[in-house]
Amino acid sequence: MKIKQMKADEPFEGYYLIKSANLRKTRAGKDFLALTFQDDSGQISGNLWDVREDQIDQFQPGRVVRMRGRREVYNGTPQVNQIELRLPTDGEPNDPAAFKEKSPVDVKATQAYLEEKVFEIENPTWQRIVRHLYSRFHDRFYTYPAAKSNHHAFESGLAYHTATMVRLADAIGDIYPELNKSLLFAGIMLHDLAKVIELSGPDNTEYTVRGNLIGHIALIDEEITKAIDELKLSDDSEDVIVLRHVVLSHHGQLEYGSPVRPRIMEAEIIHMIDNIDAEMMMMSTALSRIDEGEMTPRIFPLDNRSFYKPHSK
């Protein structure tokens, strides 16, 4: 049974990919595995209680398992319970690629669009820096997700998120001509580029050591600084300082990881566009997994709200 087809309080069985597996302890000190499963229709989480050592070794991220259980709802969030797991035997499905959600990205079209927009960055300093860093990280940029979870957490999601933001910036720049489109494009193309350093890749995505301890905002500023040196640009020029500012401030708030708050119009707009695209992806993904007349599970990054899917008119 596909994850999307599971009904509340009904038993199910089928083959699923383990997306994540974290060993934890109950209050009584007993081990359990907090698991997230996925197939090409969606994801669902559940706990394997009183887990044994051999099960910890067997049920690792990236492995396909045969699962029996019951779908339940806890605090508004669907989960699987009463889980029984085993590894597939010979002849049973065991290819992880068959259980991944299909990426909505046309990589060739996305790449062609972004390459076109790079040459619309009229400021030569900004364009040189963008081209330099895109050349360095080209292959990873077009395959990596934009996050481990939450938004654009699928193969090529990083490029898809970037291109969507550029499209939004292009339209907003037409409405508000006082905005500098070149700065918007350059800032957006660089803002999440260091996700290719922060994350491990599109399969079984985890945070790297540098991702955990430094984070993509500091990492991309470091890469921009390296590019400035390699291109023999002045790190004291206003063009360089402004570009670094819009990238450093794109999370908007100090408590969300930006070392500075937006102090330039384009910086504020990039922050707003980033939120629009991330939140739209989170809502769209959650709503795509339910039927009309139902509520989504709570979405933690959206203030733990759930969303209703109205009936089509």
C-alpha cells in the first residue's frame, strides 16, 4: 500500500524506503528507533520500540524494508504504529531509487534559465563572482536538495528553489523599478549555494560537519571572499560589500541565523521571496498528500499549523 493511500486506524503492509533512522531512549531508558519512511507518494514517521542491536544495524537510512503496521494520528500528525519490519528477501523490491518521490525539476530547462539570467546581471563584479562560483559548484548545485527536510528536500531542489526565486524577483522588479534586478539576481543565485557544502547530497541527506558547526550562510560568505581574492577584486568596494550583505542577511532575523538584518531594499526583498517560495513548497507538498476536505499534518516551520484543502468548485 502506498503511503498516500493509508487510512487512519487501518492496518497496512508494503515495501518502503527508510529515509531517516535515529536511535533514542524512552524516559525509562529503553532504546527505540525514530524512523521516517518514504515511497514515491509521500513520507510518514513512526517508532520501533524496544529495538534490538541487530535491528539497529539492519534498519539504516537508504534501505528498503517490508513493513506491517497501523496508520494512526497523534497530535494531528499521521504516523505508523505497531510496526513490524524485516529486510526484503530475494525477488522482493529492494531498489531505493524506486521509492523516492519524483523530483518536479526539469534540470536542463532550469539550468538554461539560470545561465540566461546570469548574463542579465549587468554589474560586472557581481556577474564575475556568480559565474566563478557556479563554475566551481556546477554539478552539485544542479543535483542537491535545498534542505534535509521542510522545503525543496528532493533531488535538484536547490536549483529549482533558486530559479523560482529568480522568477519572482524578475516579476517584482518589473513592478518596482527602483529595485536593482542585477543585485536581486546575484544575491538569489548565491544565497543558498553553500547548501552543497552544508548537506551531504541528494541521497540520505544529512548535515555535514561544516554544515552543523558553521552553516550555509557563513560558508557562502567564505566562498564569496575566496572568489574575490581569486578574481583579484577589491574586498573594500561597495559592490562587494553590498553583495555580501544581501547574502548574509537573507534569513532576515539574527535568531534565524543571519549575522545581520537586511539594511538594503534588495536584501529585504530577497528575504521575503525566500520565505514565499519555501512556505509555498511546504504547503503545496503537504496539501498534495491529502484529499479534499481534509487537514494536513501540522507543519512545524509554519508555526505548527495544519492547512485545510477545500473542495474544488
